[in-house]
Amino acid sequence: MKLISWNVNGLRACMGKGFLEVLDRESPDVICLQETKMQREQADFAFPGYREFWYSAEKKGYSGTAIFSKTEPISVEYGMGVEDYDREGRLIAAEYEDFILVTLYTPNSQRGLERLGFRMEFEDRLREFLARLRQRKPVVVCGDMNVAHRPIDLKNDRSNIGNAGYTYEERGKFGELLASGFLDSYRFFYPEQEGAYSWWSYMNNSRQNNTGWRIDYFLADQRLAGRLEDAAIYPEYLGSDHCPVGLILK
């Protein structure tokens, strides 16, 4: 089973920059999106063969998640039951036969860390929510988690310490999430791979120079370790400032 996650930074814009190419070439069984930045009724496109599940933010042109799946999930949940986060359309959980797939868009702490407290509370509520799901079935979590966990996960680690996405607080919460029963699937297969990034700033030719960050993840329930076949990053797709990431399950 091939799963892909992609922060498309606006799906309507990404449609004109190669989104369909990813569907055609990679043919994922499920593709999870973040930052759709639209309501479903605004779309003049369709994805034959995929069932669509959208969770848009109340604020137009902001945030939003979606899951497109070739298989009809057993059930789908929207949000964590926490209004402050759910109004921003940040999480969808789709239940399949032997696991639950969660796509999420973690709040960015923003410049000056103006939203760090908001984000820290999100992290705590997320772990509680995932713990409840894990009582039912193993869970796979994917999405833009807005944090580089280790120095290997970004190009310029020393100069970014304390910046949004690389604070000790954010990295610590990510570590707590892993410790609650998850593994970082990419590092499971490629523990020391350098230069593997999923996001690049639009400034200073960052993508051409591969001055990036790995902030998009597939976290797999430790109980699924024996089913993990491979993990991937797809930097060749240029439709967003993020690239897709993937996980293959046996």
C-alpha cells in the first residue's frame, strides 16, 4: 500500500504545477494533503478513482487538509474535538481495515514565536487524541509537522536554533510524540542520510542549493514496524515549496 503526503501550499495553484503528475506517476493508494487553502465547492477539478475527504478552515484561503483514497475508509473523523484547532481544518483521521491514517498540519510557531504557546497546546492535545485512536488500531500519522527534529534534518542547524520549527520546545514535543509509540519512518530506513529535505524557502535559491528542512513526516505506530517496506522523499516534484513524502506498507 503506497501512501503519499504533500503540503501543496494551495491546491488550486499546485494543480497547475504538477499535482496530477504525482497522481499519475506515483499512483498512490492514498494521498494526504495539507494547506489546501480552499473549500471543496471552489474546485473545478475531480480525481477519478479517488474518494475525497476535505476538511477546510473556516477562514478562506488558509490551512486545510484533505485525504484522497482509492479505498473507501471504514470511517472518517474530522478534527480532534478542540474548537481552536478544528476551526483551522488541521486534522483528518481515516480508519482502514488494520490501521488508522491521520493527516495533520501542525501550527507554525511563526516569526518571533508568536504562536508557540498555541502550537505547544496543539502538540499535547494531539498526543491525547492519537493515544485514544491507538486503543482501537495501530496509527500512521503524516503531514507537515513544522519541525526539524535533529541537526541532520536541516541544512543550517546552528544558525536556526531558536527559530520557529527548530526550537528546543518544538523538538522536545516531537520527541514526546515518538516516545508515545511512533517511529520516524524515513529515519527507520535511512538513519544517517544527509541532505534529505522536504521544504525549502522561496528565498536565496534555497531549493537549487538544497538549503532545506525535513519537516514533513510519516510516523508509523511501532506495532507496524514489521509491515514497513520503504519510505521516500520526492524532491523532483516542484509544485509547492514542500515536496511529497511517502511510505510503503507491505
